[in-house]
Amino acid sequence: MTRQSPFAPLSFSRGPAMKNRFMLAPLTNLQSHDDGRLSEDEFHWLTMRARGGFGATMTCASHVQARGKGFPGQLGVFGDEHLDGLGRLAAGIRKEESVAILQLHHAGMRSPREQIGEAPVCPSANAETGARALEPDEVEELAEDFVAAALRAERAGFDGVEVHGAHGYVLAQFLSAEVNTRDDRYGGSLENRSRILFDVVEGIRERCRPDFVVGVRLSAERFGVTLAEAREVAQRLMREDQVDFVDMSLWDVFKEPAEEEFQGRSLLSYFTELDRGRVRLGAAGKITSAADVRACMEAGLDFVLPGRAGILHHDFPMRVRDDTDFEQVALPVSADYLRAEGLGEAFIGYMSTWGGFVGAPETGT
């Protein structure tokens, strides 16, 4: 089977096409205002990536309820007060011929009490985090607020949204049989545990315009998610054809599965072999070089989602295009290097907490 070049355009079944196969991964950056309004630093950071050649530019996780905030300086999409900033951001991304995608998020039990001023919520009560269980009507309200946030993103001018169902946040908490011990229609079987995710997708598809791009991010393992169930959810998303892309967050696109019974081939291969229909498949995880991008395309992905490489190189797609041997800059890098790449001080401070990422100032050029 012939694989497409990473610089070939990529169409979706709905909405605008990407000019290439590079979508900026959604990256926590702590740069917006405490009330969720867009900051100048976040606008600059994201539009610089759009200008740097990404075919699609995705925002950080943007919370759909005030009590779903997962970290300080998080972009919000839970109120109309966010529309002005979101509209400016969408226009700034689209101006650079990059598809503008807003990621919809709720941290659930991972919402710090000091950030939200109350106990966090979860599918089931959780002693470790102090989270309380959502009541049935609150689960329905949560799904509605995801849909309302998508409608808000549409009003702001975004081309589409990605529903964050990964990384142990609230939708992933519902998916997890370890976390979700409910005995109602939202717990028990995988069909029940995934009900809210599919309700959200269906609601967005029904109520947003027909050419609105909809994607879902999933974890393939960890966070109480099993590979077999992650595959089943991904396959159902593809089969039902309500989404335009599935984004698998793998941490390392070249690793083998953690579960012994599935080892012997790559974790990624369990998803590239699925029957996609019209749905596009992308993945994120340690894509740091031109060789990595080529390997991902050869493995059968439709597009890639660079994360750290997108932080370190605002023009990573162009670097890959112009140098077949390109590799991301060696770590650690200086704070001045990151400033030149468009990161604000809050983002640089956050990256300083990542071991070995930010080091001493550079002594030469």
C-alpha cells in the first residue's frame, strides 16, 4: 500500500482540508487568564505555530465547565465571555491557512480544589482526590455543556473541535472500569461507560453546522483504560462515522503495548489496522524528527500530532520539509531559546518543571 507524503493535503469527510499532515498536538501551557479568557501570550504562541506551517493548529485543553478546570491559566470555553478572545484566536489561526481546532476538556476528579473552589466531580466518588460522584442529571448536564462549548467554538469561528476523551480526564474516567463503578446507564458495560462520550459526539454532530470538523482524542492504555476497550471505542467511532478524525495519544508512537498479551508488535498497529471508513487517524507521542514523521506515515497514519517538537520548533513542518535528516534541537534548551520560539513566561515556567527540558542560558549561537 502506497503511503501519502506528509506534505500531501488531507481532506476530512466534513469541513476544510489540511494543507499537510501536521496537526499541532493540544498542549497545556498555563498562559491564559484565571477566568479562562485568552491572553496575548497564548494567542502569540498558537498563531506562531499556524504561521510555522502546521496544517491544523489545535488549542490546549479548553474547559467546558468552570468546575472542570484542570490547571491554572487554562483557556476557557464555558461562557460567552470567552467568545471575543476565542474569535480572535480562530481568525488568527485561519489567517495562516491552518485549520483551527479547539479541544474540549473537563478534568473531572483531576480538577484541583484550589482552582475550582469546591470538591471535584467524577463518575464515582473517589477517596484519593476527594471527588464526589455526579448525579444522573449532572451527567446529562455535563454532556450538554460539552455540546454547548462546541457551539460556542463554532460561533467563535473555529473550523472544528476535538473532544478530549484521554489522559484520565472526565470522559476517560467514565471509560475506565477502575474509576467508574456506577450501576446506572453510565456504568458497568463498556457501552454504558462510553455512553456519555457518544452522546457528546452525537450532540455536536446534530447541532453544529454540517461542515464542522469533529475529532476525539483517546488513550490506548494507562488511566484505567485497556487496549482492547480502547480499540473497541475507536472502532465504533469510525464505524458510526460521526467524527472526522480519531487522535490516539500514545506517549510513544513506536512503543509496544504495556499489556503482555498484546506485545510483539507496536501499540500503534492495533489502531492502524482498524476499519476506518471515512475517518482519519492521527497519533501523538515522541515524534521528534523527519525520520519519525516518515515512519508514522509508513505505519499507516493519516496525520501526525507533534507535541514537544512543536514547542521547540514553531516551524517543525517546514523544517521537516526542507531537511530529510531534521531532528529536534537537543535538550535542555535555554529560556531565551523558548522565548524566541514564542513561549510566554508562564509556559516557560511550566516547561521548567519537565525534567531536563529547560537548562542554563546559551553561551553561543
